[in-house]
Amino acid sequence: MSTFIALLRAVNVGGTGKLLMSDLKALCEDAGFEKVRTYIASGNVVFHSGRSAAQVKTLLEAGLQAHCGKPVGVLVRTSAEMAAVLAANPFPAAKPNRVMAIFLDTPPPADALAAITGQNREEIALGRREFYVHYGEGMASSRLQVPAAKAGTARNMNTVARLVGMAAEL
């Protein structure tokens, strides 16, 4: 059994993609996942499974499509991969709520940084399968556009740390 962390895209954010976390937990249990725990209402779930990460993603996306009636993107990391994202944070001195990891299914393209627009004071770095963005003064006034991250989903370092901790507790 492996411990996985699944991050749902565009769930319960800005009034879109309404999904109760109790429904997400039940959906995961119905898929055969064990020790399922959700964290906050933005679509974070930690669980055990004997399946591969690709199989987990496929099962979750199919279950969410059936439940929600529309596609819901899911990004999956093992507990070790998520711990590595936290450890690789290139902005460790910054407030963790101002640093986002934008999770992707694949590595960022080589030209990803060149395609960014609207960058002001934000600092950006590439990870293995994520972007890191430090929003120094916060996200509210940011005009940053990262085209390569469009299919991704973002979590701040506080959330990443909490998910790593939850995975370790399983």
C-alpha cells in the first residue's frame, strides 16, 4: 500500500465546482481507497491504495465525473513526492501562505518562464512537476499569468505542509 495525496482542481473556489468533502471521502472509499482523510474544502484528500498513481488518478477522475456531471481535474502525488515538494521550496524564508506550489501532471516545459506575463514582484521557480510562486505582497493584486500552469492546481506551503503531516500520520 502506498500513501497518496490527491489535489482536485477548481473545487469550492470562487463559487465554482461545489463538492462536499464528505462526498469526496465516500467517493474515495467506494473506489477502494483506505484510511481516507480530507483537508479543508478545496479538494485535498489523503489515503492508502495498492494501485499506481496513474490508476488512482483515473479512478478519481471517473468517479468525480459521474458525481459532478462534468470533468474535475485531479493531480496525484505520493507522500514522498509531496514531502519533496515541501523540502524543495525555493523561498523558505517567505511566509508560507504567500508561497504557492502549482502542481502539474508533467514537468513544466523548457520555455515556461519565458511565456509568463503580468509578473510584477512575484518570484517564480520551476520544480520537478510544479511551479513555485512567491507572492510577496499577496495574490489579491497580482496580474501574474502562467500559461503552462493552466491545467494545474495551486496550494500554499501551509497546506502542503499539513498534507505531508497527514500522510505521515496514516
